Amino acid sequence: MHAFRPPWLLMPMIAVLCSRVHSFSHAFPVHGFRQLVFCSHCQLAFAKTSGGEITDSYHGISCNMGTISVRRMLPNATILEFDIAYKLYRPSSLSSRQAAPIVALHGGPSVPSNYLLPLVRIVPYRSILFYDQLGCGTSDEPKADDGIYSVGNAVGDLEVLLKHLGVRRFHLYGQSFGGILAYEFLKRQASKEVDDGIAGEGCRSVILSSTPTNVMQIEDEARSLVEKLDSPDLFRETHQRRISPMPQALTDAYAYAGTAWRGTGAIADYKATPPSANSRKLRSALVLRGEHDFVTEVCVADWKRSLWNTPYVRERVLDGCSHHGLLENGPLYGEIVDSFFTEYD
């Protein structure tokens, strides 16, 4: 038996094993950007609507689409502005007091939100906000120069989006890398002396789905799993998705994945750290993973064991599922997600 190196797009969280980069027949073009004059009063990220909102639907479910603009400051004090695209499903329910909206954060980094869209069908009634993080999907994809990309910058973009759309009371859902982003967002909010009004009542609860605490650790676990198999296809079918053919939602996400800031190579040094001692308490969390997930038990153990500053962390293993439980057993997944969030509405 020999080791192999599967393509990164088959395993968005273990790109370190890549041996080549796939080219796409439907690759999304890199958008342009606008240069701005530096102003000492400007924030590094700000929001404005670009081109207004467009109403669309997904399986007959209403949706508003739009873009916001975020900024990055280069070392020479030049400010660059980029667009981030979002979709808000069931927009009329955004301010519901009975069922708070879900803010969905995709993985990768740079595997866009297409593969999370089935949440709209399996979680009824709630507004659900999706967006493509900078560098992938229908958002701009600037080159990875001068600190454009970082986990911290991605957290800032999320803050801008929530403020722009007036999302004041919500649940966070993060899949794979999206869970890392969710945790870092919660930690930043908890570190502030007072609620600064970015999210008003803020996050009610959070789900971390197939989210590791330590990128180096998941790479080691993945290598161990890879060494037991004979082909990239077998790894994918066992630990990444256990359904065939590949769901269209996942196919679409891979077709528009970014190339500038991708996979574990982009966050190789990431290891989650606890909130500071004087931080406010984090919201209640549910840690999900598949029975056959390449994000193994050891990769998620520290969320509950040492990272959360409250005891309110639950764990759930999805029987028969791997990394994409949402796509493998949608009805069960939807029931778990909605039931957990309902407890904290």
C-alpha cells in the first residue's frame, strides 16, 4: 500500500496534501478593484451597496442578493476596495423574534457558499444569510499580496456585512474553515468591554460543523487516514463525501473556488486559543462532525475541553456521515441544526 496526495479541492481543509492544482472549465474571473486615497478617519473595512439588491429564488424561496464593499490598507497607505457578494433567503423573516436568522460561513478557505445552500430547504422558516468570503465565488479575488487575506481580516468583513444588513440577532453556523471564522468572530466580540452595536443583541448560539481546532493536527490526522487507502477517490468516498455522484451544490462550489488564498496552506499556523481571562462568556455551541469525517474526534476535542469559557458545549457525531453531513443526510442534519438554534431563540 502506498501513500497518495489527493487534489486539494476534494478536501478543502487538507490542501497540504496537494500535488497539483486543478484548472476549471468554469473558472470565475478575477474582479477588478478600485484604488482610494488614504484617509486617517476611514475604517479599514466599510460597507456600501453596489448596484442595489436583486430578488431571486431557490426552490421557490425568496432571496435578496447584493454586494458590500470592504477595504484593505497596503503598507504604503494605499486603500484598496473589494466587493463581497451575499444572498439573504427569506428576507422578510430577518427580524423575527421567534426564529432568529442563521449566518452561514463556508469553508476552504475559498470554497464558496454554493454547497451550503441546501440549508435553505432543510431549515424551514428562518432567514439564512450566505456570502462568499473575499477570494472566491462571486466575490472579488485579489492577489494574495500585502496582507490582503487573513483570518482577522475575514472576521472584520463579517462584522461589516452584519452591520450593513442590520443583522442584530442571529445564530452562527460555520462549516469546516467557516467554524474557525465563527469562533474567532465570537472571541473578538467577547473581548470587547461592551457590545459596540455591530450586532445589537448579537449571536444567540453557534454550530461548528466539521471544524478542527488545530490545522497542523488535522494535517497529521489526514496523513494517517491517507496512508490506509489506495486512491484519492477512495479517500473522498470514505472521509469527504459518502454519496455519489457528487451533489450539484458541491460541484458548483468547486467550480468557483478561489486560488489566491486556499486550503490549509493559507492557514497552516492556525491553532485556536482561548478567550482572554477578562472576556465575556462565549455563546452556547454545538460541535458536529461525521462518523467517518477526516476531521476526527481528536481534531475537535479541544473546543469543549479547553477553548470554550463556558460549560455549554455539546458534541454530536452524525452516524454514517463524513465531512459533508449536510449533503449526505439532509433531513437529519436540518433537524439537528434547527432544533439546537430553537433552544436559543
